[in-house]
Amino acid sequence: MKKGYAVVLLDVTDHRQYAEYARRATEIEARHGGRALVAGEALEVVDGDWPARRTVVLEFPSIEHARAWYSDPDYRELIPLRRDSTNSQVLLIEGFSAED
């Protein structure tokens, strides 16, 4: 089975609100088998431009798990908090399988 990933690019504008969002979002990610692989601002852009100061990469057992996380009613409730405390973009992407 191919893993699913969520890539979140953000510029945090309200650190207090974002901390609350991150705390609550982490609990919901775990319910869907998600875990953070990367989360931070220690970026080194070596070629081209990167559109955000902070990058988060979440890994899920499958793209279906990633979609279930994003569409979870509890997470949907948090989206306004993320949007109010950041400028952000979220994408879901399917990974390679062992056979690829």
C-alpha cells in the first residue's frame, strides 16, 4: 500500500493561536494514523524560492487516511483557527509503493 502525505506550508502570524491549533490538530492526525516527519522553520533553500517559512510533512498509512484526516469534522472545525493564525497552503500527495 502506498503511504499518503500532507504537506503544509505556513507563515505563522499569531503564535499563540497557532500553538493551540497545532496541539489539537496533532491529536486528530494520530486518530488517522498520521505522524509528523518534518515540522520546522530551519529551512535551507538551495535552489529557487520556497513560499513559506515553516514546513510540516505528515505521513499517513495511505492517501485515504490523509483524506479522512483532512475531512474529519473535528479537523474541519480547526481550519478557521489555522487560517486565522497563518498564511498557509495544504496539499495531499500519494507516496511511492515498495514496487515503484
